[in-house]
Amino acid sequence: MTKREFYSELESLIGLEPGSIQGAEPLSGIAGWDSMEVLRFIALADEKLGEVASPEAIIACQTVADLANMFPAKIT
Amino acid sequence: MAGLTVPGAAIRGIASAVPKATQSVEDLARVFGAEEAEKIAQGTGVRVRRVGRAGLCCSDLCFAACDSLLKGLAWERGSIDALLFVSHSFDYPLPATSCILQHRLGLSQACAAFDVALGCSGYIYGLWIGAGLIAGGCKRVLLLAGEMASRMASPMDRSTVPLFGDAGTATALESAAQSRMHFELGTDGGGYRHLIIPAGTSTARVPHSAQTLARTVQADANTRSDEDLFMNGAEVFAFTLRQVPPLLSAVLKRAQWEKEDVDRFFLHQANQFILVHLARRMGLPLEKVPIVLENYGNTSSASIPLAMTHCAREMLASRKLKLVLAGFGVGLSWGACAVELGPIVAPALEEVP
């Protein structure tokens, strides 16, 4: 999966306009990024990447790009 | 673990009981606001929970279910060799609630009775222990599983109180030469902190005190005390995804079943979002994965038998079925059982005032 495809999946997940995520956005500034979205993100990574994301690693992420960088083998 | 197959034990009946009183999304709206309450309900799938009145114990619910079941089976009370009470909701810190239930149910004093302190996986562990007791010589075993889960959560904690409800169930096991039950079980105590009541009784690692009882705003912005349930939802979800798909695959392999052979997968009713995702991940049609927690919430060890009696009572009572049951959660602990059963006795739901 490319980073652009991953960002598109995130846009759908959070209900953002297509193309609105570029990667540098701080997660703390994204409306709707809450505990429920973290669960949905874990489900997304499981379904689309076959990876069970570590909640600790997710909490350590500062930006959207950090989320993508959790899966270097799956997101290029 | 290892998996293992226990020969010679059959499920003869299952009954459930819930409190008559309910709490709904509208009740939660009074605490969290209408928008937040609705958002939580959409995420969890829980719209109504059964919540016991003050003074109602889990043993009361299990008693009601068991009394109904024994009448339906027409089993002599003196014929019961063992009784297990699977719960974290004991009548007293001491003695074992199962002993009190032996007396209340009028069972023989030759009946062995003991408690098993497990939650989400508890029903599977209970079936495994019960089947093992029968393999060891018992003829009839009662498995009582339930929880007053609603009482474990702080009423001001949006991460827990909207999710949990109360229920008690009874399952009758009997020796049966041709029957087999297949099990896969496991434990990861390294995850114990993710679902925990951190403080409480005088013998606990952190004993009860005025400090442990005080409800304060926590790092997750929810208000609870150390004597309230804490759940790290994300860690529990990640654990579920790591353990449950391989668990289901392993028990199917042990039973030598394909997933298409199975009539129903009764999974612990943790949360609608988790159950829908698991079904999709395993390639299971949703009609084979009943989700009933809309009506009851997460009832811990009662959730699997409650789901069975809620939506499959007629099917259970009328024909032979291939079922996979799976419980996973607090401990962290997990277990699955593949069992062919039926027809069995499945009385109507008891509602306890």
C-alpha cells in the first residue's frame, strides 16, 4: 500500500475530505481522533495491512506520518 | 495450551436469568449528554443493559436460572455431583458462593462445590472443568456463570459503564458415552493491567482505604476510583485480534470441522465493533455470529450462554447443532470449545425483580 492510499483510508475512517491529509498533520489537531478512532485504526491496520497495531505505539505517534511509519514493510 | 478433547460429557440444558430493571442510552444521556451517549451506543452496540437492584447478587440470578433448568430437566437435586460458580461477583469475600448455592438449591451434601474467578473466558473454562469432572467420574455437573458487571464500573466512566450489564446462567452437564467436547485454552497474565479493578478487599495487593474509594478524574478524562473497573480498550482489542482468530482456527482443526460445518459461532459479547470485525476477519457470515449485546451489554462469563438462549433457544431445543463457543478477555485469558449438542432443554429467560 502506498502512503497516499493509507492516507485515503484514514480520511475515510475519520470522515475527512479526500486529499486533506498530507502526513505532517499533528494527530492532536485532528477533530474526531479519539479513543474510538484508535480502535477503528487498529481494525483498519488489521484488515488492510494484516498487522495488529500496538496501542502503545499509536499513542507515541505525533503526526499522521508517524502512523504510516509504524508499518514500514507494508506502507511504502 | 494445548488443546485437548474431553470425551464423555454432554450439555443437557442451558438457562439464563437477568434483572428485570434496565438502563438505556437515555439514562446514560443524563450523565454524559445525549450526543456522547448516542456515539458510545453506536460504537459499542449496547442500547439497553440489565442492571440489578441494590441487594441483588449474581448468585440470585444464577439460582433463578438453575432452578428453572433443573425443573425443566426433571433432575433430582440429589443427583448433582458437582457445582461450579464462575464469576468475579461473589456474595461475600468469604466463603465461596458456590457453597451457599449448594444449600439454596437443595443439592446433596455429597455435592462438590467451588468458585472459579474468571470473567470473559469463564464459561469456556467452566465447560472444560465440568467436562473434566465428568471424565473423572462425576455423572452430573452444574456450571453457573454470571456477573454483576454493571456494578464494577464507575457511573461516571464513559469507557465502561455504558458497556456492562448483569446476568446469571446455568448449564447442566451429564456423562454421555458418545459425546466429546474440544477445547483450546490460554493465558497471558502479562496483560493483567488492561482489565482490572486495582484495589479492594483487605487481602488484595492494594487493600481498601478511603483513598482507593475516592473517585477522581483520570488520565483518560474518565472519573473512577481504584475500586472501579479500568479497561484499556485499545489493548484489549489488540489482544483480541492477536489471539481470537488463531484460537478459532485451532479449535476447528481440533474438532476436524471446516468453518462452513458450524451452525453458530457464539463469541463472548464484548462489543459489537469487535464482533463484527472478528466475523469479517474470519470470513464468517454475520448470521452465524449472533450479536445480542444490544439488549444486555457485556455480561462477562454469562455472555455466551445468554446469547445462546436469547437467539437460539428453539434451535437448541429442537435439533443437533455444531457450535463453536469462544470467550476472551480479563486475565488476559481465552478459550474456545467446539461441541456438537442438542436437542437440549432451554427454558425461557428468567427476569428477576
